[in-house]
Amino acid sequence: MPTPSKGPRLGGSPSHEKMMLANLAASLFEHRSITTTVTKAKRLRPYAERLITEAKKGDLAARRRVVGKISAQNATNQAIVHDLFTSIAPAMAERHGGYTRITKIGNRKGDNAPMAVIELVMEPVSPKQAVVKEAEQTAAAQPAAEEVVEEAPEQETAEQEAPEQETAEEAPAEEQDEK
């Protein structure tokens, strides 16, 4: 068999790599986070993100394509596909890519292989429009703050005049004490 043009396939044949990625993706969708080697995590990321993008479409054809990729022959994988379409994809609806996060956690004890945790990013993303609205609100709040600053010097001048009056009252009292 000729060697694939993309290079070695995670220590096996292309079909073995496809099945391994399908199983890793199913585990990722089931548990939301898995620990694996860095190489497998990096190979899994685009595979899983494509499946999530398909699931975001939500139609029957997309569901069939995902079932074909994950090999949902058993009830467990069918439940995983259902979970992907009903809970994971709607949670990622606002996000435009970047559905997974890879965190390196050190080396494995037995063979010193570099390990990583790959997890789904389930936190809500703030769209750009919300950021623009926040910026407009802060810009509107800044002129209001400047008005407050302008009022503050007027109050300070009134406070400055008040101590001068007090000192004038205190001065005669001090003169009387000296006499």
C-alpha cells in the first residue's frame, strides 16, 4: 500500500485513523472534555469542529453526515449525535469557530508522552454588536462625567470662600484672647 501524501497516520492505516478520530470525537461530545496525547488532540480539533459546524445547520442531511462520520451504529453513539444536535450545537450558535480548547498538562508517567486536555468551549461569546453598544454607552457616560467635573470646581470655590469667612471670624476672637 502506498504511503499517504499527508504523512504518518497516528501509528496506523488511514482507516484506523478515521475510526480513532470518530471514537475520540464521540467521547469528546459525550464527556465535554477528554485527556489524550497532544498529537491526537491536535488531529481531533478540526475533525470535531467540522462536526459541530455540521450540527449547527440542524437539518436532516447534516444529521446523516454526522452519523456517517461518528459511526452511530449503536445506541450510545446515536444518543451522542442526538446530544450534539440538541444541546451542544445550540450552545455554539453564537460562536463562529473555535469550539474546542487544548490545554497541555505535562507528560504521561509510563512513556513520557506529552498529554493534553481537549474540551468544548461552552462559555457564551459576546458578539461584536454587544461590544459596540458597550462602547457607545461608555462614550455617552464620559460627557456626563465631564459635566460633574465642571460642577465640582464651582463647589470648591464656594468651599474656598467659606474658610476665608471663618478665618475672618476667628481672627477677632484670637485678638480678644491676646488682650
